[in-house]
Amino acid sequence: MFKCRIQFRWLRILGVAFVHSLVWCSQASLADDLFLDRVAPILQRRCVTCHNDSTHKGAFSVQSAESTFVDGYIVAGDSVASRLVELITPIDGHAQMPKDSDPLTAQEVEWISEWINAGAVWPKAHRLEEPSVQDFNGWSYLPIKRPDVPIVDSEWVRTPIDAFILDQLRQKGLTHSPPADRRTLIRRLTYDLTGLPPTYDEVQAFVSDPATDAYEKLVERLLASKHYGERWAQHWLDVVKYADSCGYDKDKLRPNAWPYRDYVIRSFNDDKPYARFVQEQIAGDALFPGEPDGILGLGFIAAGPWDFIGHVEVSESKIDGKVARNLDRDDMVSGTLNTFCSVTVQCARCHNHKFDPITQEHYYGLQAIFAAVDRADRPFDLDPEIERRRIALGSDIATHKASLQAIDKELDMAGGAPFAELKAQIVALQAKQSVNKSAAFGYHSEIAATPDAPKWVLVDLKESTSIAKIVLHPCHDEFANIGAGFGFPVRFHIEVSPDGQSWQRIDDRSNEDFPNPGLTPVEGLVPNLPIKQIRVTATKLSKRSNDFIFAVAELEALNDAGVNRALGAAVSSADSIEAPVRWSRNNLTDGQWAVHGDQGAAEQLALATQEYAAILSRIETPEVITKRKSIQDALASATADLAKLPAGRMVYAAATQFEPQGNFLPTKGIPRPIHLLIRGDIQQPREVSRAGVLPLRKDENWLMGDELDESQRRAELAKWLTSKEHPLLWRSIVNRIWQYHFGDGIVATPNDFGRMGAKPTHPELLDWLATEFRDGGQSMKALHRLIVTSNVYRQSSQGSAEFASNAAIDGGN
């Protein structure tokens, strides 16, 4: 009996516990449902864009359970004590959050409060992501299909445009206006096509012309006018933000911007097919190499504002420099997509686009296309043959330089660790040493294209005298970072003469390369001979940058007493650049030369240089020497041929090669790494972005291959833009042309074809014009002709009280 009572008691306890468990599970389930069905969608839609783990505005994130409760904004079980409820509850119709937006509804606030009072249960695995639009069903993304022209029984229909418009008017119980008189038509047409008023004589001639095709002849005359290109280039240059100065604080002039302007004018006058016009402006150098317009068109990419201070005066490694370049790429991306596609892609610089299917990944993928591009002056030739020759020689030079670099890498591998250590030691010592020098650097030969060009310099002592030692002092100059030993010959010999007739070689260094001596004097002992003249001949010149020179700071001729008998002596030479005060023949015997401020460092440098040269002579085989010489000769030849070409003109355009200006350095075609930036903040980089375009439909592959170089990326972008299947490009341009003729576009927001832009008033007409233009040769003049010869265009703009009354009655019904 006792045992049964105990068992019954335990059953009661277990039963109560089971009931409590069921109640708890039920409450937890309800809380889960409340969160997933009601609260999570609110937080996803209204909060997480600003309050996420990355942005963390107000030190608060609602992206996950861990982040939401750690900041103290929510007190589970007590909505009144929860700061979150206080922030979202409207007072007099206004709430603190969401900031700069409509407040949550009373129902939404109630659901969040109810969820908190129920324990604020957040399923552990649930995480909110920033919203992004994935819907490609907006009208502008749909494929373009050529609609049938409406069948309208009316003599008024002169062109398909009239049929589309009249069909819509009749559906609304309206009709067209009467035609404008001839005086109005010639003024309207002339202003539209040339931007100028017609002359008195032109008006009188047109008004009195009895020909039935007088208007059509007027259209053709105006389209053939040079002023047509000027007028419509003006519209285009406004869209692309063309200016003759850079804007920003210093607003520097762009003296070479005008060739792009003239290119646009000529393109309109020549009626260039639109796809070609677009491609030239994005990647003309890649798609049409050797053609002037392929470079001139790139002025489009450089047309926008440019921050001189942020690029030239601030290093790219600094925050302001990074910001300037980020904004520069933003202008290139937004300019391209705004102009050609009427898409507000720039909204995705800081967050996924709120209304269109454009994510930050897409935006920074577009930035990566322009990662190596800057705005700068670049040469072009109006003669296509010269331009092609310039491109070919430039390619040859790049190939030869790459081959020389490959040889250097092979030697580095052959030399091993000791060779690499010596090279690093030499660089460190060169950077460490201080140099004292006068303004007169020394003697400098003319520049040679090859290292074996003959160069010599001669010192005349006036009379024969006994000389015990000849000393050559190397130069120091900062050009091309050569520094100490600048221009000192790689191979040379010294000769002396007692009378200027017979010569004796006293020091021969012409059989193997002489290591750069730095600033260490090079001495040559002289047999006990009377000497009147001394001649130094360079048989292998020193490499400067892409050319070769011979330079010596001072020549001393010391007698037994150490007196320099060459001081002030006359100097002659094969040639000389004669650029005083730095460089002059007379500097060779002026008694001035550069010396080390730290002699200890100089001695270490000299020793390291000798050891480096010893290893180099061991690993540089005759085959390597011959191969290097052959490549150097080819490089010198190509460089010389390039220099002989006529100097090209300059255009301010997209460029990767240009003369450095302060901290503004060319990328030489090497793309910068482009990071996705949290909230567009350069100090909050995330992963490196891959180059890509915008997807135009769901699941479309929008990324480019990683193997594409800088110009190939732009070429792919240009091809993507001008694809016949691209719905945005063709709709955008015909809408812009319509806008400039009628004041409003068929789409009233010509720069925004997204969900926040206007919808087309006549979508079938827009698509008919887009396909007609795309498939009919892409002729701007043909599109103008189609529009201005329509009766829609030729209507009177005078108001009609009768029509206005009928429209008001129709609208009221």
C-alpha cells in the first residue's frame, strides 16, 4: 500500500511537469511563430540595412540573436523597459527610428512589443541579411520585342509614330492638333537640329516654296549642316558631364579635353552607328587599335570631375588618396551606366540598391573594370598608319623589357641567397649614404640608344708634364634612382699622349664589365712619362633608364707631389649635353665632385659592389651576355624608331600610361585591388571584388574571367553594353532623342529606368523606336528624320479650349 502511494505521488509530479512542459513548448512555439511571421520581416525590411553586424549604427545590430541582445536595447519579457520600443514608437506622428523614413505602423510596433513580452525568443540559427531586389520583371529589363504598328484609319498618319500616338489619343477620346504653320515649323526644326535660328531669307524661302516636299528638303539640309553635329554634341556632352576643367577645389584647366568634344561633333555629323560610338568611348583602344577615334572616344571616361588635390598632392596610400580614387572610379561607373543604360547604379556604392536588382557585389564588380584606369593626357595620331606603328613599337619595347627582366630573374636564381643578400645590402647602403656635392655635377655625354655608341672625353694640359696618377671621380645624380656612380662607363680605357699625336693605353677596363664604383675614386697609375693630353674612351655606356650615357664628375692628373695639373685644363669630347650648371665639359676639370658624408658606408658599399660584380661575372655566361646584348640592341632600335615618329597630339582621356605628376602615378595597366566597401567607407574594406557587369535577368553569369587584362575588361563591358539583346541601351538612347525634340521623354526620367523612375507613357512606341533604331543601321540622322517628319512633331503647340474642355469632361467621367 505504501509502495503504491509513492508510485502515485511520482506519477502526479511527472504529470504536472509534463503539463508545464507542454505549456512552455507551446509558448516557445508561439514566440517562434510570432518572430518568424511578424517581427523578422519588419526588422529585415526596415532596420537591418543600417543596423547590421558590419555597419552597427547606434552601436546596435539586429542581424542575429547574438548581436541583437548584447547591446541592451531589448529587455526580454518587458517591452516597456526596452529601449528599442521607445525608439520605434511614434510621438505626434514622428519616431526616432527608422531615421529619415516613415515610422512603423501601430500594428508593427504592437507585434514587436508582444514578441518582447513573450520572452523575445529568437531562433538561434536564424540570421537576417540585408535586403536586395532580385526581381527582373521591371519594364526596362524585359526583352525588347518589336510591336505591331497599330492599324489606324486616318489620313493624318504619315509615319508609324503617328499611328502609335493617334491610337492612344483615340482610346482616351482625344484627337491630334492641327498642323503648325510653315514659319513655326522652320523655326522649330532649325532650332532642334542645329541649335540656331533660321535667317530671314531662309524663312521667306521656305514659306513661299510651293513644292510638296519643301519640308523634307529642309530636313535634309539641316541634317547635312555642320551645325547639326555641334547641336547634338552639346546634348551628349551635357549627359556625360564634359568640362574643360577638372572641378573640385583647384579646378585645374584641361587644355587637351577639346579633342573629345570635336570627336563627338564629328561622330554625329558622320552619322556613326551608335554601337560603334559606344564601344569607342569605353574600349576604343582595345577594340579598334591604331584608329584615332579609338583613343579620342576614351575622353568619355575622363569627362567627369577630377580631384587634383586628392590625386596629385596626396599619396594613394593615404586615406584621402584612397577616397579620391574610389570617388573617381565611382564617377566612371555611374557615368557609364547612367549615360548608356539610364540606371542609377551609384546607389549600390554604400548598400544594395533599394529598388532595382543591383547589389554591392555588382557595383564593385563594375569598379574593378576601371581598376587600372586614370584620367590623364595621352597621345594620339590622326594618321592611322602612324598610330598603328606607334602601338606596334610600344608592344615591341614592352616585350624586350620583359625579356630583360626574365634574364635578371634567371641570374637571381643562379646567384642564390648570397647574390640576393648582396643586392639587398647594396640597395640599403645606397639609401643610407649621405652625399655632399656642388651644383656642378660634371661632364655628361649626349644620350645614346645603344650601349656601344662611341663616346670619349679629352683633357689638354697645354704642355707636357710628368704625371704619376690619373683619378676619375664618379658623378652623383637622382635621375632614375641611379644615385652614386651615375653614368660611369661599364667598360672603358685611358690613353695618354706626350704631343697629341702618338697615344699609349695606360689603363684598360674594356674586356669585362666594371662594377658601379659608387663615389669611390677610380685610379690609374701612369708610367714615368711626359703627358700633354689624357683621353678617356667609353666602350660600353652606362644604362640610364631606357637609354645609355657616359658621365664623369672630375678628372685629376696628379704629379709626384700630389698637385692636380688638370685643374682648369681645357676639355673636348665627342659630344656633350651642355646643360649648365649641372653638366658641362668644363665641369670635368673644375675641382668639384661629390663625396660621401659617411665614408664608412661608402667603403662598405664599394666592397659589396665588388663582391656582387664577382658573382655576376661567374654566373653570367657568354650565352647570356650575347642574348642580353641582342635584346638590348633590339630595345634600343625600337626606342629609336619610336622617337623618330612625329609627335602625337594629346587628348585628355582614360589612360594607364602617362607622365607622373606628384603623387599621381600611372598604373601601367596593373589593376588596383578593388574591395567591396561597407557603407562605401574606404576604411571598411571586405573581400576583393571580381570584375563584372550587371545581370539583366535572374541567374545570369555576370562575372568576367580573372585572366582578362585591363583593356580586355573594358572591351567586354563595351560588348555587353552594345549587345542587340541589351534592353536598356536601345531604349535609353531613343528616349533621350525623343526628349530633346519634345521636351519630355516617353520615359519622363531619362536617367532612371528603375522602379523609382517614371514608366513609359507609350511603351509600345518606345520599343518600336528602339528596335527600328537598333536593326536599321543605328543611324541618329535616320531617327531624327523619322521623328521630325511625323505629324506628331509637325502639330501646332497652340492650346485649344475645346480640347481642354473635352479632356476635363473625359477625366471627370
